[in-house]
Amino acid sequence: MKRMKNLVANNFRGENIETNITDNRCSTGINRNKEEQGVFEKEKIVTNINNVIEKAINEDIPVVFIRDLDVSHGEGPGFQIHRDIKVPSTAIIFDKAATNSFYGTPLHEHLSENKVDHIVLVYSRR
């Protein structure tokens, strides 16, 4: 059975956190419209996410991105993965229409087929 290693990174406050590669909401949280506040210390968040992606690639751990179709009506730069996130050419990208990343997406099948039994999440809350 293929196992993913735990990755630990520092969050933007310098605290050690287990970081998640599978559900990346940073792409939706960084590109804000003018009525909403921007993401707190987004440069540090982007750096942290890129560091985790690099560690995953170096350890031959698959990277999966989940984009939220509710953001920017599923179109344009607000919906896309943030331009400063270094998306590996091997990354898998799923789009979700519900809060749950598994509902209505092939995420569960993908993880099962690849015998992944541990996932790590990286995201930015609004």
C-alpha cells in the first residue's frame, strides 16, 4: 500500500503545523474582490504552500489541488490557482461545487486507486 509521508511546515506565525497538499483553498482566498479584505500575510502563506509542494515533489508524494466553483463563478483569475503557487506539471486538479471536496468530485476514486491512506491539507481561510 502506498503511503504518504507527513509533512510539517511552519505557518505564517512560525508555528509548526501539519500542512495539507490535497485541498488548496489559497487560490480562492488570495484573489479577493474589492468588497472583501485581503488575506492576512498572503506572501507568507504562498511561500509556505510552495515549500510544502517542493517537499512533496522531492519525496515523490502526489499533489492534488481542489478549486471551488463558487469562487468567481468558476472562471477567471479569482477561480484559478494563484499565480504565485508553483503548480507541478504532475499535479491533479479537481473542481468542486460543494463544501465537501469529496462530494461530486473524483477525489475519493483518485485516492483509492492510488492507495493513498493519508492526506495533508494546505489552505487559506477567508
